[in-house]
Amino acid sequence: MEDDKDLEHNNPPVLGKWKNFYWLLIIVLVSLIGIFYAITQYFA
Amino acid sequence: MSALDWTVLFGTLLLIVGYGVYKTKGSKNIESYLKGDNSMKWWTIGLSIMATQASAITFLSTPGQAYNSGMGFIQFYFGLPIAMIILSIWVLPIYYKLKVYTAYEYLESRFDLKTRILGAFLFLIQRGLAAGITIYAPAIILSSILGWPLVYTTVIIGSLVIIYTVSGGTKAVSQTQKHQMIVMMGGMIVAGLFVVKLLPEDIGIVEATKIAGHLGKLELINTEVDLENRYTLWTGLLGGLFVALSYFGTDQSQVARYLSGKSLTESRLGLMFNGLLKIPMQFVILFIGALVFVFYQFNQAPVFFNEAAKDEVYLDVDQKEKYQAIEQQYSDLFEEKRRQVQLLSTAEGEEIEGLKERIAVIHDQEEQLRDEAKAIIKATNQDLETTDTDYVFITFVMDNLPKGIIGLLLAVIFSAAMSSTASELNALASTSIIDIYKRNINKNGSDKHYLIASKLFTLFWGLVAVFFATFAGLLDNLIQAVNILGSIFYGTILGIFLTGFFIKYIKGNAVFVGAVVAQIVVLYFYFFSEMAYLWFNVLGCGLVIFSGLIIQYVKNSKTKSD
């Protein structure tokens, strides 16, 4: 179990060099939507 | 099916179940049985969350959806990563701080006992019925494909799940899901490689993608603002966010997965893992469906993908003749279409448009023939299903993949059915024991007593699910009925939780009355209006918050004036 300090501070999860996983997720989501949009437009 | 397929199928299933039972035997207390001793690492949590969501229908239906309507369904998942972030930041710390077993325990600490029981009760009704469908939906398709009676496939899936879920509890569910998820992902990638291998020699993955794209199967993003279109960028981002928040934040079958984490960080990473991989995974499954579509541009597809329906038509001599005539015309059209598609694979510039138009004309003719075939099927037997989307992928697998791989793909479908059912049974048992039995009926039992009761509740819900799945075929449009049932209750549950998390002003009595009012209004709309059922989620949630605010305001004003 995490101690109360961590629970209150809402620290983002850290994995390797990714200090803030939330931003990684947003960047991946935006990139995927961008790639999918490009594919759609290419065949339109 | 060959002996090798049977060996691969049952070998895979028994290995996963056997290993799960062996690794997790001997839960000594309820904490260990329902929360897995809080020992799960992030990758186990992440795989377990994904395996819970991926039911057999995901693997049967999704490729068929890409085959028929293209890959636009991917947009439905765009809200999911955002939901994972919101849950990680605001919701997980609350559950961890309160050290809850179930999501509904939170409702008592935030509001009161009656709101907790209401939340738990709504979940038990909805999920209890859905567990039957999670088994029934693949069982009916597998029984049709394998030619087995429905009861066999239902009992195989149900009894294997009951064995390890009763025996090892949450830990067994997560352990087996890790392996089931590996089988599911591995199996689908193998299937994808085989589709490419089965294409004509001069058609590689690049040409196949080009054909799928030119024939409208790679329309991934729709930016139109169209309320009637279910899959657009906006419904995906907003509606998908809404659905993911309620499913991952308040549904005990998912909440239990991340509450078994070793620490808050492990649970958060598990959710992030799901947020990162879900869209790529769905993309791969949909893309396999698009490749299967390309495969059937070069190989004759059946007029109707559910062979069992055709077999029934063939029993009637008159209908058989009509059906065969359609099959012949369909076959003639196919030869012409194949020539055009072959040209399209190497076409450049303006040539492409002309070929696309010619193929579209042939496609329309094919669809007309398919409609005529469906009319014959309906005329033969009113009860026969005339939607064959769920049969496209499994028919491709059974007819075209080599020995051994068929067994592996069937193991994928059985694993998917078992993994989501296991989470449901585990969650139903947790909620029954923690929120109902231990809190209201027997407060002073020993740890051993609650452990045995938890196992009995898991067994009970397993038997309910198998029983419901066995007799589910007697009801019409059952899957839709359960979806409607889910939508009727989901909005109210989410409304209660969102009020708890974000609107401190509203207290217990106000939210309870608000939830009851919301549920009555949603039921009214269900019985007396034409509203599309997906909107019940929004309506129920909005009404709980809105009426809760009004009731609290009136109550506060009254207290002040007194």
C-alpha cells in the first residue's frame, strides 16, 4: 500500500525515463488520431 | 477439425486453467481471495484489465465489422486513454485511501448505507444477467460452427471458468488472464500473418492495404458532426470517454482488477498500460478484418456466412433451388469483381476512380443477392438470424487456416469468453459478500466463514450464468435486451459515483432520492418513448446530478428557514 503522502500528492506513475506517464498517453493518443486521419485522407 | 486442432485447443485451455489453479491454491482468508493479497504487478493488472474487457464477441465480431463497414469502429476507443488518466488522478487514490474491496463500499463512506446497497443492487442485476450473455454469445456461434449442441459449448466454457474462479479467487482470475491475453494476442497476430500468406502471390501487405483503402475499409476517422452516426471522432472522444469512465470506474469487474495492485503506482501503471495498448490492439483486430475482406476479393465468399442457416434452407427442396440460383449468380459476379480488383492493385492516378466505380456497381449487385438470400432464409424459418457479421472471421478461420492454427484460434475465442466471465463471477461474488452478506446479514462471522461464503457465492453466480446461457436462446433479441438493461442502470450508477467524487455539496439523502428519481424517469423513457437506448446512460447520469442538486438545495433552504 502507498503511504498517505503519495495518495494526497497524486504523483503521476513513473516508468523508466517517462517521468509523467499521463503526458505520454496523451501524446500517443494524439499521434494515433493524426496517423489514422492521414490514412483516411490518403484514400479519400 | 483435425486431432491436432483438438490437442491445441484443449491443451491450451487446460494448461492455462491448470496452471492458474496450481499457482493460486490455498487462499487462507477473504483478503487473499477477493483482493489477491494486493500482490499484483502493473503488467498483470494491465493484461487482466484488457482481458476482462475483451470478450469472445470482440474477436468474433470486430473483424466482421471491419469486413462489412470498415475500420471506423476504432473511434469508439478514443475516449478510453483520457478516462484512464482521470481515474488514475482522482478515483484510484480515493479507493486506495479507503482500502475498499468493492467500489460500492466507497458509497457508504461518502454518502450512507442505503446508497451503497442501491449501487451494489443495480450492479448485481445488470452484471448477473450479462455474465450469462458473455457465455451464451460465443457458445451459440461455436455450436453452429462446430456442429455441437449449444449446451456442450456453454457447459465447457462455464465449468472451466467456475473451476479456477471458485478455487483461486481474484489471484487465479488475474493469473489466468495474463496467459489468456498472451494466447489472444499471439493467436490474432498468427491469424493476420496467415491472411497475408493466403493472398495471391502478387498481392503483398502493401497491395492488400491499397485495395482495402480504395474500397473504403480504411476510413478510420470521421470528423463530421452527425448525431445519427454512432462512430465519429466526436462520439468516440466524448461518448467513449463517458462509457469508459463508468465501465472502468464503477463496474466492480474492472475495479477489482486494479484494486488487487501492490501499490497505487502499480494500479495506475496498469491503467496506463491499458490506455496505451487498447487502441493499437483494436486496430490490429480491425485490420485483420480488412485483410480478410481483401482475401475474399480473390477467393469466393459464401453468399451468407452462417453455414448452419444455409443447411436449414437446403432441407427444403423449393427454397434450396432458389438459394442455389442466387449462389450461381453470386459466383458469376465474383469472377468479374476479381478481375477488377486485380487491376486496382496496380492501378495509378485516374485509373483508380474508374475501377472503384465499377467495383462499387458489382458490390451493389452482390448486396442485392445477399438480401434475396436472407429473405429465403427468413422464409424458411422465421427464427433464423439474418445478420452474419459475427460469422465472417470464424468462417474464414475454419475454411482456410491450416491444421493446428484452427485449434489455436478457437482457443483464442474460448479464452476470451472465459477471461471476461471469470472477472464477472469474481466481481459478483465480491459484491454479494462484502456489500450485502457481510455488511447486512452476518456481520460477525470468522474469516474462514467469509472465505467459504465467497467461494459459494462465486459458484452460485457461475451456475446462474450457465443456467441463463443455456436457456438464453428461448428469448428473442437477447443480446440487445441485455445491452438495453445495462444502459438503463449504468447512467444512474455513474451519476451516483460522479456526484460522490466531484460534487461535495450533495449529501446522502439527496443523492439517494435523486438516483431513485433518475431511475424512474429512465424507466419511463424506456417504456413510453422511442429514445435510442445509448442515451439512457447520459440521461440517467445527468438526472442523478441535477435532481440531487435541487433536492440538496431545497433541504438546505428548509434547514436555514427552520
